[in-house]
Amino acid sequence: MIADGIGEPGSPTDSARLPSLVALRCFEAAARLENFSRAADALHLTHGAVSRAVRLLEDDLGVALFERRNRRVHLTEAGRTLAHAVREGLTLMRQAAHTLRQQARQPRTPVLSCEPTLLMRWLIPRWPDFQARHPGMDMHLVAGGGPFAFEAGIDLAIRRDDFAWPAGAHADALFAERVGPVCRPDRVASWFGNARQGARLRAAAPRLHTRTRPDAWTAWSAAAGQALPAAREQTFEHFYFSLQAAVAGLGVAVGPWQLVRDDVAAGVLAAPAGFVEDGSRYCLLSPAAPADGSPQRALLDWLRANG
């Protein structure tokens, strides 16, 4: 037997035990209709079943809930108190059930996870264009880097292929990672050789590093075929901070093309040595290949067009 509460009869906890929910349901119908037979019809039960349920409830509570006169039943004061409470409780449960059913019928908005700096500096500035091209196609953007799980509520993810992806994930290539040193335009002459010298880094150029991609400079050096001269260095916690430090004139940062392209176009940053592929790429990850005509496919096509 499964009990609603734990404790010996008459103990302090016994008085707070919830009565039988079936009995309460029978009582509510009988109280509302003031007739056991009609309550039985409404609940698809027999008259005897309703009568027994109410009697058990009265025995459990230790009070009379109905006065039985001339084949009719009338609520006692205790019955009116309980009827009001049960009615309110059932109303709250009905409202909650209605809300949950409505939510279940509505399609869930897909969640797109994107590496934070890429989300901030590349995806969000272009997102109004996606919304204009696909009105009514909602998608929830969240910042996230590194490992993730589709089971955790993420439907799609934009990631660089520098870590192990979830087992079975489908990957669609978006664009190759292209990187290059960037700095304030007014520091180019001091920190780089001129164009005829190949715009090579000078030792006077302070190098800005980030803990989230500590090998950025060595990867660029290998891809560009440029040795790194001894120089002052400063490290920041996140890629975004190193790029902002470059904008502020604190030094030269390695800038992925997608993250700095808008600043370069606006003249906020300069890239004297250009950009080279570092061997990595960004992909759109999904549990399965996006189907034609689906929101996932529309997003993939748009991302590739804007990469």
C-alpha cells in the first residue's frame, strides 16, 4: 500500500496528511451538484462508490461534510469550508494543465549556440539580415564555446574544429579560419615594415595574447612563414579583450578575419600583413543533416553566404 504520509495515527504529522484525492474529487462533485446520483453520473461512477468515498473522507477528517435530509444532501459548515478549498485547488490544477498542454502544442524555438566572440562580433551584427530574409523563423541565440551536448537543449552549434565534437554530430563546413595581425592604423608605421619589405612585424610591436587561444601567434607564424621577433607581450583572459586592446593601441593581436572584418572595413583596425588560413575551420553542428526546406537548412545556406 502507498500512503500519502508517514506517521502513526494521532501523531503531529498525521493531521497534515492529504486526504485521498479520489475521495476529494467525489466530494467536490457531490458538493457542487448537491446530489450523489448526479455526482456519480458526472464522474462515471456508481452512486454507491461516491457515497462510500464521501463517508471515508468524513471518517478521515472526523467531521460531517453533508446533512442528509429527504434524499437530498446539504453541505455543513465544515463541508462548505472544504468545498471552497477543493474547488480552488482543482481550478489551479486545471489552469496549470491547460497552460502545459498549450505549450506542448507550440513548436519549441530552436537554440543556436555560437562561440562568444564570433557571436558578438560577426553573427549578431548580421542577424537582422537573416530575420529580414526569413520573417517568422525564430531562433534563440546563446553564447557558448567548446564542448556541448544536444541533449542539454542545444539544437545547433557553430564551433571551430579545435576540440572533439559530440559523438554522431553532423558537421557542415561554413568557412576556413583566416588569421592575421591587427592593430590601430596609426601604429602600422611603427610596428610593421613597409609594403616593399613584406609588412613584417618589428620587435617594437607589443604582442597581445589570449588565454582562450594561446597558440594563435605560433599558428599564424607557421602559416604566414614569418618568424616572431622578441617583443613585449601581454595576455588577456578572452579573445574579445585582446582585440579591444588592439583597438586601444596597446599592441598587435592575432585577428581572425570574421572577428575583425567589420573593424577593418570601418578603419578601426588595420591588417598590414593580410590574412592566411591556419588550417582550422568553422562548422555548423547538428544532430542530423538539415533537411531541405527546414529552418536549419535556411540557416546553413545563410551562414555560408555570409561567411
